[in-house]
Amino acid sequence: MNADPRSAAESGALPEAVRLLAGGDFSTVAQRFTEAGFAVGLPAAGILTVKAAVADAARPAVLVSVGVHGDETGPIEMVAWLIEALSHTPRALAVDLMLCVGSIDAIAVGKRFIDADLNRMFRSERGALAGTFEAARADTIIAATVDFFAGAGPARWHLDLHTAIRPSHYPMFAIVPELIAEERRKALIDWLGQAAIGAVIMNPKSVGTYSYYSSEHHGAAGTTVELGRVGTLGQNDLSQFADASQALDQLLRGQAGAAAKVAPHVFATARQVIKLSDAFSMSVGRDTWNFTPMKKGEVIATDGDTVYTVEHDEELVVFPNPDVRVGLRAGLMVTRIG
Ligand SMILES: [Zn+2]
């Protein structure tokens, strides 16, 4: 293994740990945890589970997913180095762990997805997306997730790590389903503060994301975390992920949480802007920064007879993208509540 990831990236070669994880190959780290006496599973390509040999409901169950979007490579590198280090002292793992690399095939070709957005497939009604490559991958991931959380104790986590595809007034932010019970939600937001996540958006309704699925169906404290900017595999500036990496490492080692780096600002969802037809037109484009404020009365989008208008004194737009498929979310409007 090349000890210096930067020189490896410059020479065009990926460090071994990153290359293996990006390809969904967990065999090397699985071997180390197996030798240390854990119950290790490789239920599908790109999925690793490491559980205590004797089931223990007091042990937290932590699901970490990366690469759900194949072009969001920073968290892949971050988790590759983290699990490589942890696997050398495997007994330090204090939780039952599932690691999932979402879109292995898209990562291999440097794309966001093969047919369609994997992070819209985690719901029963898939409509026109049902026959896509990603629908089948979601079924595989769901089956592994069901098995992982079966019999787990109450402390269940799902951290789905992404990077944003556009600049943001909050460089790092997270989406948290409202349906998570209050005590678990507080623990999750505390962890997000340790990871230096500046903003948390409370989400009342699924748009088919993996973390919402885990929260709704498995009682996990789940979140989709946007950790900085999209970049090329092997060439990411990992310093932007240092706080998140440390917070994740502490969670997996069962170390009491460090002091929060930030107290995340909390936002409520004012509305999801859904693209209803091909007549959809949006006043903000893909280049608009996340958390750009809009004033009361401003038109966000029109779609035939439907007009989406800012109703609060101020709403901030997140994930604006008029180019999504009909039926999918073209933007999220939020208001600050804490
Ligand atoms: Zn993403």
C-alpha cells in the first residue's frame, strides 16, 4: 500500500485501501475482523457486516453508507482509511457495524448513477424507475439492511455520507427524518455537531432516500449527510472531512462523544418542490447555492397551473435542480427554527 495518498493520486494510482473499498471489495478487512473473533458477513458486493460473535442487544448497531451517488467520492476515501486503520486493531470496534458502498458500478465509471438516482429507490412505489439498474441494487441493499437490523438493540444508527454537487452557504449539512423518536434524534444531532455539521434540515416525508428508509422501517436514527464538495476519487482534500471522520471513528469505538465542534442550526421543511410535468420551470437553476434565501411572494417554480411561491418571510432553497425526472423533487424550501 502506498503510504502517501496524495502522491499516489498524482501518479494516477489509487492507494490500495481506497481502490478496494471503491470497488466494494471488503475481503482484506473482513479477514482481520474474522480473525479477531467477530461474526463477519459479506452478504453482497460492497456490503460488509461485523457483529459481536454472541448477539448483544446493548451494543449499538451502526450502518454507514457511502457512494450511494457514484461521483461523491470523498466519503469513500474517508471511510476507506478509517476502516483500514480500525481493522488493524479490530477489538476496538465497539458496535455492530454494516458498511455499504452503494453504487459500485457507477463509481467504477466515474458517474453519479447507471440508469437513475439510487437514492430515490428506497420506497415501495418506484413508478417509472422500477425497471432500472438501481432498483435492483436497492433491493439487494434493502435485503442486507433488513438482516443487519433484525434483532439489534434500540441504539440504531444510519449515517449515509454524501458530498454536495453545488456550493452551499453551509458547506456541511444533514437531512434528518422528523419521525425519529426525540431521544434518538437528539443523540443524532449531537453527533452531527461533533462532526462539525453546520445545519440540520428536518424532513417530514420520504422522497425515497436510504436513510429515511432505515429510520422509518428499522427505527434507526438515520441521516443523509452532505460533507463538502464532490471530487475525483483519489484526489479529494481529506482535510475537509477530518471532523466527520473523527466523530465517526469515536462512534465506532464507543468513545464518549467529544465536545461538539458546532451547534447545528436547525431548519424545518417548508415545502418539497415536486416536478409534476415537462412544463416545469424553476426561477433558480442548478448553479444556485444551497441555502440561498428567497423572500415572501417570490415565485420558486411554475408547472402548468401549479405555482410554487415563498410563503414565509424567508425560505432558503436547497438542492435546486429543474432537470430531475417528472415526479421527483426539484428542490426543497426550508425555514430556520433553531
Ligand atoms: Zn449524494
